[in-house]
Amino acid sequence: MQLYQEQTLRISNSLTGKKEIFKPINEGHVGMYVCGPTVYSNVHLGNCRTFMSFDMIFRYLRHLGYKVRYVRNITDAGHLVDDADEGEDKIAKKARLEKIEPMEVVQRYTVDFHYILDQFNFLPPSIEPTATGHIIEQLGIIKEILEKGYAYEVNGSVYFDVKKFNEKYEYGKLSGRKLEDMIANTRELAAQSEKKNPQDFALWKKAEPQHIMRWPSPWGDGFPGWHLECTAMSTKYLGETFDIHGGGMDLKFPHHECEIAQAEASNGHSPVNYWMHANMLTMNGKKMAKSTGNNILPGEIFSGENDILSKPFTPSVVRFFMMQAHYTSILDLSNDALLASEKGYHRLMDAIDNLKDLPTAEVSNFDIPEWRQKCYDAMNDDFNTPILIAHLFEGVKHINLIKEGKEKITDADKVLLQQTINDFVFDVLGLEHKTESNQDSNKLQGVVELLIQLRNEARSNRDFATSDKIRDQLSAMGIQLKDGKEGTTFSVS
Ligand SMILES: [Zn+2]
């Protein structure tokens, strides 16, 4: 018996606007696709929030006993600066500005992306495919869409015919838009445009002579349109219809709308049963944007090197902060909010430290099985992590009362309490308890301070052989002493 057979999970489906009971296509298996990053710059904290929401969802599905195939792509070609299929490729532009190869840009920021996600304790996806690794599959889909009559070729580029598609299918159903309204609200196409209608989007773009990232095709050298890669990779690894497709709210239109259109035009049916969208992160009440400077990188939070912060915050504290909001709500980041989360995080971890030494008794005052089920109920209700955390703090309250001798717990209940904390705090929320390394660094600090004190004593006794020995041997271990007006300080390299 697997947990998913006992628990009823409901998911907010962006396609229907309803919270629906989750029923996978193949019992016990879940296929999930999440749009990954375009690797042309350091990953934003807002993107981290989106990916963290799906990491938590992945973790909970696995916890329930599902075998999950989680595909999250890397966009390494085809994403243009301008959403209207014009302008430079984002990666090629960065490569031109930095005078390096596009694939050097891709490598640099893919490594950064993985490094940051690792610090946040993300689980790796099951497959992480790249757009450039799936050009053949993308060409195959373009040919199918052309054969079915939903695309047209102009001067070496191929465009999706949205108007034609809308005669049989429904363009705009995910974002709740009507094609007639879109047409009424858009300006006329520029005279030089190759598109029949402004809503049409590129499946394949002809590469201008200076465009470095190019591949041969039946229509000449070019590169794929951005929306196409996700259709190609999700179909290849999860099938023509799969369970969950996720991404940031900003991708709903046009990106996900176009993915649906491409899949329906080539296969004749809807590609995804549950569409899920994670909401955005704001900072001090305003939208985060590089252009306004209202922006922060994950590394700046870990080091504290940003004007909005009074101190650094660990990745686990930031993760706890993000889990305190429901993934479909807007979350606002501020120094005060992080300070409050840090306090809460330590309160939770302190209680976990006290858990193993709790005395047991013949009876329990606290109904642990009922409390455990409340934790499941929260997660079953569209992954409601803030409610889950409220229940976990209910547990913290009882742990503290038992420790103070004001409440009792049986042996069996203590085991279940410990199991529940492990399941939800570490397995599902993905938090880490870093006290060991904290304790180690406290011990290191104490030991070095003791040596500094001994060195000072040696120096005041004019025993320079000993004082130099302490300094040199610490230096050989990578610990540098620095003598200043305020006394001696040290740094570890
Ligand atoms: Zn995508």
C-alpha cells in the first residue's frame, strides 16, 4: 500500500481554474515538465522561487510513493530578446558583448544555476534536456504542423498560423483570452513583417549571416522558435499527453499557450492534464527588475552584500521563508521578513534538537496521529506549505511543553512525532539542519581564540619562538592571523 492510495491530493489546475483531485494517467507514475532557465545570466531569486515550488511539489509526490519523471529543460538557444520573434538571441547577444562563444555563455550560467540550486538543497530533476540537443525533434514537429496546415513558410522562416488553428481548436484557453479580442487590441503588423497575423509565432527563424547559432533545415539555415523546444522535449520524454506542466506565472502567455497550440496542431489532442503556475517574488513591495535596481541575486543574500540587508541569511532560512507562502501567492522579500523567518527557522530547529531527548510516559496529552494527518491534509490541499508550517509549529509547542514536564508523550507517539518531523521538515519542505557545521565553526572560533591568547602571553614573555610558531603553523593550515589596533583577528581561507 502506497501513501497516495490513502491520501487525496488536490491540485489547482490553471487550465480549468479549479482545484481538482489529482489522478495520474498511469497509476503510481507521474510525468512532470517544468520550463527551465534561459542560461544567459545569473539565476534570479524570483526564478529560484518558481523552481523551489516545483522542487517541493516533486518532493511531495515522491513522498506519497509516486514514481515521478521530472523533466526540467535548459534553454540554450532560440529565446529572443523580443517576445514578438524579433531581435537578437539572448545567449548570442551576451556572447557578442562578452566576446566569447555562445556555448561558453551557456556553460557558465548552467554551472551557476546548478550551484545555486544545490545550495538551496534542490533535488536534481530526472532529466534535464537542452534545446540545442533536440533540434531534430523540433524539426520533426514543424514538418507535422506544416503537413496538417497550421503553419506557413516565408523566406526561410516558418510561422504558426494562429487564426487557422483557432478555427478548429481554441487559442487562448489557458490564459483566458479570446483571439478576436487579441486581434482587436493589437496594432497592425509592420509593413516588413512576414507574419500573416501579429498573433502568429515563429516555429523556425531564418538565420541572418551574422547569427552564430544556426542549424540546417529544409527551409535553409536557421534556429528554432522558443516555444517549440518545450513541446519537443516534453513529448519525447513524457509522451503526447502527460500529467503536470509547470512554470512561472509569466510563462502562461504566450509561452504555454503556444505550447498547447503546437501540441494540438501536431497530435490533435491536449498535451497536459494539470497546468500549474507559481507566483512571483517581489522585493520591498515592488516588482523585481534588473532595470530599476530593485533586484537581488541569491549569492548576495548568502553573503549579506546588498543594501537592503542588515546581515547574511543561509540558504535554508531563505528556503524556509519561501515555503511560508503558498506557491500561487505573491511573496514579498524584505530584510524584516527574512529576519522573522530566521527566528522561526531556529525555533523549529531548536525543537528538533530537543526531540530525541524528550522523556516518555505511559500516556500522551497530544494526539500525534491526528496531527500527522493534519500535515498531510495541508499538503493534499494544493501543496499548502504555510498551513503545513503552522501545524509543524503546533508540534513545536508540544515538544517544548513535554520538555518542560508540562505534557507527556508515549514511546510510540514519540517515534511517530520524530517520523513526521523528518517527513515534512526535511523530506517534503527540503529544509536542512546545519547545526553540526555551525557547532564546528563555533568550536574552531574558540580554538583559534585560545591560540591567539597563548600567542599574546608568549609575546608578553618575549618568547617569540612560540608566538611565531603559533602564527606560522596556523598560516600553514590556512588560518591567517592579523594584528590590529583592536587586537588580533583571524580569517580562514
Ligand atoms: Zn517552456
